[in-house]
Amino acid sequence: MKIAHVLTRLLRAGSEENTLATCKAQIAAGHEVYLFHGCEYDDRYYKTPIAGLKLVNVKNLVHPLAPAADFKAYRDMAKLFRELKIDVVHTHQSKAGILGRFSAYSAKTPLVIHGVHIVPFANVGKIQRLIYLAAEKSAAMLTHAFIDVSRGMRDIYVQEGVGKPEHHYIVHSGFDLKRFKGATFPDDWRNVLQLAPDEEKPPVIVMLAALEPRKRHCEFLDAFKVIVEKIPNVRLVMPGEGPYKAVVEAKIRELGLEKNALLVGYRTDPEKMIALADVCALTSTREGLPRVIMQYLVVGKTCVVCDLPGLDEVVNHNINGFIVPPDDIQAAANKLLELLTHQNELNRLTAGAKASNLDSWDVENMCRKIEEVYQSYFKAVTAK
């Protein structure tokens, strides 16, 4: 099959990693695979390309609402889908999900799949919700199947009437479990933590997240001050890149946390970053079921996270992690402080993390299930 994946932005976050892993597996299975992406992208994907993957830069595909550019992106993609004789269009992310599916319909693409990594109409203003929900319902009429990263994503879509229940498939966002199990400190761990050669390792919190507003780094930094007051040598390690970097850096300076809050940039060894942690955190809003939570647990680290749809599929509250209300970031900081100052409690939750069964998040399992969805629908649509 000729398969075209469509992303709004090709950066270094979970939905991109999920999509790229799927692309690699499909290339290995003998498919011809294209990855269409918008104007925001990390050029390292071009400098160190994935063998066999054809990247297509859709320059008019932008993240914000932009009617003129949106129409051009729709038109450009439809033209390319038609010329390339694409068999399957698999869209990801919100804007690409809408424009990509309408483009596929215009190009008479046989099979149209949408990956639900996030609910775009959740945790937004009333007007935005109405617009996003209307767009999703319209695009759903052109969609053969939905691949949802969690039960929570599926349930919200079905509840709102976006796609029929029988067209939704839960496929957890897979990654290489073996790589994360038994991870050890990175070789440069002292430099990462800004330690002197003879300085002992301090308590460490790791928050692995792209630097963008919905991850709420700045809000967490405000709450993090409570921890610093009680544990002056604590380190908050924040691997990741993104458009919010300058804002987060400014907040660190404003709060005088340069010693404690460390932005370490994009790392190719996330498992080793997680291994540094005594406890991990995530304070996102408007998120799917983030793979980083599973990565924390596979490494054997407990976590404190703000509640998200479907999170209870993997985080057993007060057993392998701790879930706080979605808008109470201070509660997250307070719990982190409690764990760092009560070793027995931290040990109990860490043991729970190490005992977590995450087999369904294995990348091979994800790719196999996606292929099964493709094959079952492709046979049906091409038989008509």
C-alpha cells in the first residue's frame, strides 16, 4: 500500500514519535510511506532521515486557525494525494486531522484513518469548543476508522458523537520497552545536575515534556518554590525543546531558580534522564495519554501527575503513582515534596511503579494492531 501520514508539526513530542515508529514498521513491512507535515518542523529529520520515509513539507499547513493558509494546505495535499495515488491517509494532531481528511476525501483516497492523540475540544473556551467539535464531527463523516491512544480518548469522542463506537480502536502509543527497563544514569549526569566533582547526588524530580504552554512548565515552577524552600539542593530536570523555551527560561530567572530548575534541551537518552529521578512529574492539560507516563513507570519511577482522560488505565492512584486534580498544580508540588521528605512512602510507590504491567505499550504491539486495522478496512473499501 501507499500510505500517507499527516502531522501539523514535526517536532520532538509524543505524537511525532508514535507516528514515526508506525512509519518505520510500515516501511519494514514493504509499504511505501510518506509523511506530510506543516511548516513547523525540526530540520534534523531531514539531516538524518529515516531510510525509506518520504518527507513532504506542506508549507501552508500551520498550527493556528488561518483560513487562507488552511485552504491552500487542503488544496495542496489533495493534489498530492491524487498524483501519488495514495491508498491510505492516516492523520494525526488536530489541524492536520481536519485538513488531511478533507483533502483525502477530495482526492478519493480509498481509506482514511485518524489517530486520536488528544481531544482538541477539551479544556478550551466555549467558542473554541463549538468550532473544534463541529469540525471533528464533519471530518468524522469522511473517516473510516479512529485509532485512539487510550480508552479515555475513545470514550470522549464517542460520547460527543464523533464517529461510531464500532469505528474506534484503542491502540496504546507504543515505544521500545526494552530500552527503558533497567535504564541507568547518563554518563554526563553530574554535568546535567550541575554538580561539583565531589558533590553528592541531590533529590531529583524529572519532568520530561515538550516546551509548550499546555505542558504548564511555568505554572509548575511557581509551585516548585515550595519544594525549594524545604529542600534547597533539589533539582528539577526538564528535558525537552519547543516554542515556549524562552518563556520558561525567563520564568526560571524571575523566580531565582537557576540552580534548581534545569532545562537540558532535547536528549536522545530519555530513559537515562528518567533514571536520574527520585520521582517524576507531569502537569499537562489538553493531552492524550502521554507515553512519558508509561516511560516513567517502565524505568521504575513513581510519578505525580495532573489528571487526564484515560490516565487511570496506567496510573493506579496511590499504588504506582499519584493523581492530582487537573487544575491543582500546587497539589502536585505538595505531593512531590511529601514524597521527597518521606522515604518510606516514596519507596512504597516506587515498588508499585516497578511492578506495573505495561506490555500493551510495546511498540511492536502498537504497529501490529495498526496494521490489522488498515488491512481489515482496506479489503472492505477496495472490494466495493
